[in-house]
Amino acid sequence: MKTTILASASALALLAAAPALAAPGANNSTVNQTGTAGGVIVDQTGTSASSVVNQGGRRNQATVTQKGTGASSTVQQDNGTGSSDADNRATVTQDGDSDSFVTQVNDSATATVNQSGDGNLSIINQSGDFDSAEVDQSGDDNTSGINQTGDVNAAIVGQSGTGNNSAVMQSSGLNRALVSQSSSGNSSTITQGGVGANEANVQQSGDDNISAVTQGGIGNDVGDADEGTVRGVTQSGDENASNIIQAGGLQVAEVVQSGDRNDSTIDQGGVFGARHDASVSQSGDDNVSYVIQRGIRADATVLQGAGDRNDARIDQGRDSNGGFDPGIGEDQDATV
């Protein structure tokens, strides 16, 4: 049975709260500074562009560069309380009819947005300290949403093509996320919470692929977000779906799907569990893989090659009631 994954489009919901921007034909810039030692640079050379910068706190910096037609940018560096909001940096560069919203309401956050093309949307919300977010979108109608509420998180999103969607939510600390999507209609959702120090690296090409990564606990890996070539999820066909759930600690998962309409689910850790390793590779069409791991140190490998409509299921470490049985839940190994 195929697994259905609902892709996040939460970034779009924030657009309704955006202010009305420039009148057709004229560029418009509004800067409000109520803090100390802030700096704002706005350079608009196209038409119908609009920039709004609201800056409070101390030593915040915002740079907005827009050309082409119809670009709009809003940078909010003020939490309205008169406290904190120090040493944030926002840089927005746009060419075309795209929208960028950056909100930084704590300390020492960095946000960088580069967009070219029409109909692109980037929303970055940073309410933690020392967070960094980078969005690079080219093509048309791509959407990126990054929400960082913990501290010392990093997210990088690169999208090219048409109609791709990425959402990254980081609510704990020391998490890393890297998303790369090309072609059209791909969707990636990364949710990182728990204690923190989780990593996810997702690459999708082809059309209409869906990836969801949910990480709780501590020190879980879906690829290496600091090393761009070490992917945790790679999908290069069309209409593939990958769903990875990691709880506990020190879990490792990798999914590679290069055919069409393949479906992979990896569920590691449960309420508690540690040091599981799962690898899934599917290169035919309409294959299904399901891996569930509980307990400690379970390894699972699924290899489904050029064949079609294969079904592999591995369940390690659970008792007959679906709970963890310490008598059967350690040092298991399965290869399909």
C-alpha cells in the first residue's frame, strides 16, 4: 500500500499578512528605524518594486537590491518590545516579480535571499539566536519557508525550475538542513526538533517528488548538511515519495530512488532507541519499501533494482504488541 505524505505549504499562509506594496510603475521604499546604530541600504533599479524595512534594536543591518519588474521585499528587525534585536543581518537580492519576507526578532541571526524569475516566494522567520538561513531560487513559482525558533540552527535551500516547494522548521538547537530541488513540482519538508544536533540533506530532481524528514531526539542524520554531496534523500525520477521519521538518538537513514512512483518509509527509534542504520535504494517503478526500527543498533538494507512493483517490509525490535522488547531489540541485521 502506498504511503501518502502531505507536503507542507505553510509558507504560503504567511503571505496573507503581508502589507500592501508599491503602486504599478513606480518603485517604493519605506525605512523605519527606532533602534540604535542600525544600517539600511536599498537599491532599486527596475519598475514597480517595493521595499519595506522596519528596524529596531541595536546594530542591525539590512541590504535590499531589486531590479526587473514587480519585486517586493519586507525586512522586519524589531520585536516591538524595545529589548534584544541585536546584530542581525538580512540581505535580499531579487530580479523579477518575486516576494521576500524576512523577520528577525532576537540576536545575531543571518538571512540571505537570492531570487530571479517571477512568482517566487521566500519567507524566513528567525526568533532564535545565532541562526542562519540562505535561500536561492531561480525559475518561476517556487516557494521556500524557513522557520527557526531554536538557537544556532542553519538552513540552506536551493531551488530552480518551476513550482517547487520547500519548508524547513527548526525548533531546537544546532540543527542543519540542506535542500536542493530542480525541475518542477517537487516538495520537501524538514522538521527538526527534539534535543537537537540533527542533520538532513535532501536532493530532488525530476518532477513531482515528495520528501518528508521529521527528526526528534539528538544527533540523528539523514545525510550530511555540511557536505553537499553526502545526500540523505536522493530522488531523481518522477512522483517518488520518501518519508523518514527519526526519534531517539544517533539514527542514520539514506534513501535513493531513481525510478518513478516509488515509495519509501523509514521509521527509527520510537519513544526511545539509538544507533539504527537504514538504507533504501529503489531504481525500478512502483516499488514499496517500509522499514521500522526500535531498540538499539538495528541495521536494515533494502535494494530493489530495475524490477517493478516490488514490496519490501522490515520490522526490527518490536514485540507482538508493537512495543519494544529488550530481548529481541538489539543488534539486529536485515537485508532485502
